[in-house]
Amino acid sequence: EGHPSNVIPPLRRSVGQYHRNYEYVKIGITAAPERRFQEHLLKEKKYCWERMVLKYCTRSVRYANKIEDFFIENDERLRNIWTGMSHMTPNTDYYYVYILLGNHRHYKISK
């Protein structure tokens, strides 16, 4: 939780790590993480999604949208073509910003 301006800097660092370790990285927001991950698995098989990591939780859909928009606008590598405000059911308690990770890069360690 917290204001987006306090959350974005540490999120940028973790997103950078994800880019180094996964071929596909996508950001999104949802009120139902488990259902949303299953939707991604069914609709986007070519990305080989392996994990959904919840990075931010808030009661403000506006804050969640601000964080998602920041990353979509400032990191062209993120796999999200949707831009604009997400319109989710307003009676939900929490909104989550998540990162999807697919096709892990398995590096060989030289001896």
C-alpha cells in the first residue's frame, strides 16, 4: 500500500530484475488475482506465463491505475497493449497491481 509516488521507485527495481530473468513480463491490475491469472493462462498461451506476482495492494482503483499507467508509458518492454483506466467493479475491497512472468531465462553458470 501507499501513495504511487512512494511505491514506483522500488517497483522499478524489481521490474528490472524480472526483465533480466524472464523473456515475457506484463503488468496489470485486478480485483481477483487468481481468476485473472487463469484468464491469462487460457487466452495468452504463447507467452508461457509461469507466475503472477502481486506487487501492490490498495483500496483505490485510481492509485492502481496510476501505477499500471506509469509502467506501460515508461517501459516499452512490458507486454500490455491496453492503456487507459481499468473499469472494475467499484464494490471490491482491494485492487492489486500484478506482474506476469513467462519463459524464464535459465542461465548456465560457468565454472
